Amino acid sequence: MNKHNKPVFVPVGIVLVALFAIWLWFVPKGYFGITSAVGYTFCHQDPARSPHAFGHTLALCYRCMGLFTGIFIGALWQLGERRHARFNSAPFLTFAFPALFFYAFDGLNASFLPKLLSVEPLYQDQPWIRMLSGLLLGNAVALLVIPLFNRVFYQDFVHAAPVQGILRKTGIAVFDALLLFVFLREMDVGMVLVNTVAILTAIGIVTLLYSIFSTVILKHNNLFHTLREGWQVFLLGGLITMMQIGGITWLRYAVTGTWGWPFTGIGAPDLFFDSIGF
């Protein structure tokens, strides 16, 4: 970007900070209040389907917690491959489509659909299964979005698939298994750490998607050699993300009049689909 464009982005930064300050003033306070307010944008937050730590319901349900942490794990194991830009390789598609099917199938199995059809669910709904479905899809999302970003952002991208080699693939599987272990053992400290990672990843992945969108709209495709050079598109992506979070927060609170799951104590309806925002 031309250096003369920098003044244009000063107001963007000011608006971003102002929106964040207003949002922070509006939402509940403290660690659990703020993280749950972010999760309020992405997840139904049904306490019966969410992990608990230190007496608090965490910000995301098991499936969403798995999804965003899976994205983080998939991204973590792409470090050192930052310009790999092939997102349609046969190994990726072989993994991604079953992960998407498992996520969708398990969500429907845990929904009202079996009851509506007067049939028994094919298997008993379990928190670890919900989390696993999210983890696997999250891994697939990271293997799609980060190479897509590299393809759009970098001038010198490499036409190669991400997560090359058995070590990186094994690393993703091991990290997924460790995360499941933390939640199966109900390790409060570990769950809070994962909750923090998941919330930051939720903000980060949406910002990255809007940064890709901004890069294309501004016609700055393949102009950059480093992340620092493209700070303006990240700033714009962050602004749109903050607008989305603020808008959904306000709308959901205006409709429900409460933070978190709105049906506590009055009998919760069966979920249409046990996943993000439904």
C-alpha cells in the first residue's frame, strides 16, 4: 500500500478502539463475563452442553470449543509454512469432507430431529464426541483458510499443500487428543486456558476472513512480502469483526434480555442444530 494511504486508516483505528470500548462497557465484567460475552456472538451457550470450570459455564459449548481450538491447533502446526497456498490437495479433501460430514451428522444426531422423526438417536450424545467433531472440522478450516490467505496476501506464495510431513500431521492429532483429555478429566486450569485460546481464535479467524475480503475488495492481491506490510487490511478486518461482534451482541441481548442461554429455568427447547449460533 502507498504510504499516503496511511492517514485514511487513522480514523479506522480510532473507530475500532471506540467500538471496543463501548462493547467492553456494555458487557459483563471480569474474565468469565468478558469471554462469555465474546462467545455470546458465536455460540448458543446452553449450560447443559457446555463445559464448566471453577463454578462457571465457559464461553463456548463443547462443539464450538472444539471448533475454534481445532482451528488454533491446525494453524499452530502450519508455523514455518506461512506461504503454503494450496488448499485443494487430495489429502486435504480426503480429510475435510469426512470431518464436515461428522460435524453435521453429530449435530443433527444431538438435535430435535430424531425426536421429530420418532426414532432413537443412532448413538448417545456425549460431550467428548461433540468436542471431537468440532476439533476435526476446526483442523480442516485452518488447513483451508490459512493457505487461502497466503494465496491472496503474499506476492511470493508457494503452491504447496500445508502441514507437510508426518511430524506435523501427528502433532495435530496429538494436540487434539490432549485437549480431549483435559476436558474428559475436567481439569479446571486447563479448561480455562483452552477457553481463552478458543475465544482469541474465534476473534482471530473472523478477522482473518475479513482481512482476506478486504484485500480482494481493495485490489491488493499478492502485494505483500511480510505481514507487517499489510497492517491496513488487518486493521480493516478487525474493524469489521468488531462491528459484527458488537452488532450481534446488541441484537441478541435486545431480543432475549439476558446474557448467555436465555432458557435457563423455564425449560429449554430442543436445539435445531447443536452448533454455532443455533
